[in-house]
Amino acid sequence: MTTAASLPETSSPLYDRVVEMGGHYAGVEPDTEWFAEVKRLAVLRNATILAHNYEVPAIQDVADFVGDSLALSRIAAEVTTDTIVFCGVHFMAETAKILSPEKTVLIPDQRAGCSLADSIKAVELAEWKAEHPGAAVVSYVNTTAEIKALTDICCTSSNAVEVVESIPADREILFLPDQFLGAHVKRVTGRQNLHIWAGECHVHAGINGDELAKQALDHPDAELYVHPECGCATSALYLAGEGAVPPERVKILSTGGMLDAARATGAKEVLVATEIGMLHQLRRAAPSVDFRAVNDRASCRYMKMITPAALLRCLVEGRDEVFVDDDMAAAGRVAVERMIGIGQPGGGE
């Protein structure tokens, strides 16, 4: 296996422009020269570039594959290149390493964290498990490798209900870390012995019910695509229940589910409640539909740390490599594979 340190020396005429500014890498514009350099350097390093749906459009456009974190991690395990450059946040690159331990996994900026993944620590989960001996731990795939290693089975937003329903009805469940996804699962399954960790994604939690209600009122013919991590998911169902929006227009969907719905929709306008980077892929999937953000400020600062300059730096320097302890990776892999065994995880997060 090659490592980042042993990869061929690379250089680029754009590299001298890279500067660190305000906690992220800047100084390089995503023009045609940058695009060509990224592609050239990727070939030189025998690397596959993966980009999450929430990245800026230029990063999505230059990537070999775009999707949700789990789908990309599974692609990472399937491609034949030695190196994976994961344009996303840190836990996503960890998941790719867990599923493809023999490969070198790089992230363009290792400081790109996640407020949701950081909302529970391994010591907190261990204490919670001790309070509920015998409970099954169901962890959203948007968690760190440490948490996955303490998990019985992972889930995605599209298969969380199916995963919970696969567990015997009389067994307690500890569901983590997202409280809004947990509430959605509890509402759908009616599972009363499901305990929910009070974590959240700061971006999704900030998309509130008042904003959704106002947008729905201003755009009465629009469909609503709402991610279950959103603080407004309950409000969306309330609007449907009260008749303010026809129920068939309210769709609680993962990112992959949103793309499937976009390709099939007959609507002219869709209101989207998730991180704004998703709009780029939705517009590509259905160019004739007017996709509008419920909250146009819903931008993840961690995702946006993966700048054109950061990606160029990563490919030139072979940094930053992601490592996961072998035992931790093996335990986390079991939790992910159990999830996949229950049924295809669909659109991931």
C-alpha cells in the first residue's frame, strides 16, 4: 500500500497562490486552469475525488463522484485507485477508511468537523450504555469512528425506521445522536422504549418551523422536501395535518431521496429544507424545476472549509491523511455492515 508520504512528488503553478486566511485555505479561484490542475494531479496521485452533496458547486463539479457520505464511502471501497480524496467533513473520511482500510484516505482540510458528530463523545455513550444495560445502540452513520465502534448497528436517515423495526420490540434502544431524526423515527414506529440523545446538526436545527410555514404560505403550489434532521420536520407534518399544505406535497427525505423525488416530480417549484449545497445537485437532476431553499443561510461552515485551494493543496502535498485504529475500524465496520445487511441504505444521510 502506498502512503501519502511515499506518493510521487507533485507541483503546480497554482500552489504558490494558496494562503491560509480566516481558518481556511484560500487564494485559488475555481477556473478552468484550476479544474485541469486538479484532474492532472488526481491522475498523478492515482486518486479518486469524492464530494459530498453539501460542498460548493465547484468541488462537486470537479469530483469523480458526488453523493451522500455512506454512498461515497461504499464507492471508495469499490474504486481501484490507491488514494481517496474525500471532500466532506472528517467523520465521512473516517467512514471511507473503515470500509477501505487498505487505501490512503485524504481530506483536503482535517479541521472540517461536524457539530452533529461532535454532539456525543465516546465516554458519554459508554456511560449511557451503562445506564441501560442490554439496550441496542443505533447510531446515525453521521458519527465518529469512536462512536461507531461502540454501536450495535448504524442507520441512515432513509433506513432508520427499518433498522429500528428490525430490533425486537421488547428491547430498549439508544438512538443517537440526532434528536430530530430520532423523534421522526419514534413518531413513525410508535416505539416507546426508544431513548433519544439530544444532539443536533447546527445547520439543520436552524431551519425552523416559522420559516417553513412562511415559505409554504408564499409558495402555495410548491412541494416541500424536508430533511429529517431539520428542526422544522415536525412543523412540516403539522402543516400537512392541518391542511395548510396538501399532505402529498410534504416529503420527509434523505439527500438521496430528494434527488429521486426531484427526478420524478411534476411540480414546477420545490421548497428545500436542508443544507444549501444540495440545491446544486437538485437543479442538475431536474433543470426545469425551481428549487428554493427554505433558509438560504443554511450553510455548513465545515463543509465550506473544503475550498478549491484546500483541494489543490491536498493533491500537491498529499495531506491530510485520515487514520482509524485497526480495532476501532473493525468494530465500526461490523455496525455499518449490519445496517447494510438489513436492506439497502438508500439515500444515506
